[in-house]
Amino acid sequence: MRVVRRRGFLVEAGGTSLWLDSTASGGGFSLISHAHSDHSPGRSSKIIATPETASILQLFRNHRIEKMIRYGEALKLGEARVSAHPSGHVIGSSQFLIEAEGERLVYTGDLNTYDSLILEGAEAIESDILLLEATYGSPRYVFPSREEIYARMVRWILETIRRGEIPAFKVYALGKAQEIIGVVNAYLRIPAVTSWTISRITEKLSEHGLKLDYIPLHDPEGLEAFKQGECVYVSSKRYNPPSKRRLRWGVATGWALRHRIRGYDAAFPLSGHADFPGLVSYAEESGARKIYLVHGFAEELSRHLRRRGLSAEALI
């Protein structure tokens, strides 16, 4: 198998072109790891994705879904065999194992190796060739435990409400939003009120087994809960709905570990990506003879893995 960087990542496997989180060019299939917009292909692509990812891609955009693949299932695409496995990043996100010509190639997509309230962390897949994301592939990024971050969030929420203000989070509508709703459900006896986009996505994910309690802001019940003030507002945009109470905005991102996030009242290092130790452990456990690092700190992580005796190269 051959890996090529060409307006995205292309795997040429036994005469079959497999495009990874990018638009297929000149035929072939687009393997889409999850439904975040920066991983979505052009509308003409023949998309292979999990049912959860496919449903979100079609919720707002008319994407062409060629085939759906569930975790553990395999598809024969030309001379290649492709299977999907959980990546721990968002609901429905997947790693892809491509088998062809006697080799095993794994593309992790965005990867989280740690358990959260709504997802189990990804497990390493044995491979010959590994394409591993390196978003936080620097020793400077070692995240606190999920439990510690959740505790910080809950304290901030309670302190904000005690001051007569409304705690609000601006987060990704897919992934982080559902996790924060899960935190509110698990640790607090107050409603999570959600913006329109987050409500639509969370409702769609409920069809795939994700059960969360939330109230859409645009429903009368949501407007009343927001008016009363003892709630948590979760939105994908920083927009203040009409209220007599002041909103205090928090943000949840792994970058908050090392950077001050300007313009927010609170920032929490909650990420849907693995940190540096998680990425190193995954690379070693994969047993790959060749590792390609993509995105983020790809160069830095490749140097570190080489010092540990692995054959690693940044593909940027």
C-alpha cells in the first residue's frame, strides 16, 4: 500500500483509491472518520462512514453516502478490505483498518484514548502502517484526568448560579456539547438548555442510542428554564439570548491547558483528542513498522517516536 499527500490523504491499495477525510479526486471512495466540518468531503464524493456519522453529514448537508459501515464490520472495496473501529473522539467517530496486499494500514482520524462520560477511549489496532493524528503531540500537553476536569466545571457552574448568573458553554455542536450535557445530567439537578444546532444534533444521535436529558432553547420549556436562570446553557455560538441575568461564558478545549483563552470567564482543558502520553502509547501498542504523523505537532511527535526506536515521519 502507498500513502500520498494530495489535497488530503490518499491510500492506494491494490488498485483502489481510498481518500481519508478528504474529497475523492479521479474516482475512489472517501473514508470519513467523523462529521466535523473540517473532515467532511465534497458532495460528489462516495462516502464510507458509520451510521452515526452519515446521519449528521446528511442532517445539514446533502452528502452522498455510498455505504455505511458499523463498528467491527468490514467492506470489500476493490481489492481492499476496510473495517471501522471506535476512535473515542465523538459519537460515531471511527478509525479505519485497511487490509490489502498482505499489509494492514490504520488511519486513526481524530483520536481520544481516554474514557469520557459518553464514550469509551479508543484502543490501539495492530498495524504495519499507521497514520496517527498529532494534534496534541507535544510533551507540553498532558491533560488532567476527566474526573478532575468535570469537578472543575461543576464548581464553576454552581458558583456562577449562586451569584445569580447563568453559566454558558460555547463548544463544538458535535462531541463536546454532548459531553457537557452528560456532565450536567450526571452531577447536577438542573436542566441543560441547548441552542438550535446542538438540539438538532443531539436529537439525531438519540436515534443511535445516545440518551441525554436536555431542553431546546427554542421550546417554551427551554425559554422558561432560561428565564428562571438555574440552568446551564450549551451553545455552538457565543450568542446571549434575552435574559435579565448575566451570562458567564466558559469554553472547553485542550488548548486551555497552555493558553489563555481571551474573552471567556472560564476555560477548561477538556479535549476530544488524546494528549501526548496517549498518542505515544497508541503508537507503541500498534506495533507499526512505519508511522506517519498528521496535523498538530506532527514533527515534534515524530522526533520523539524516533528517539524511542520507532520509524516515524511527519506527513505534512
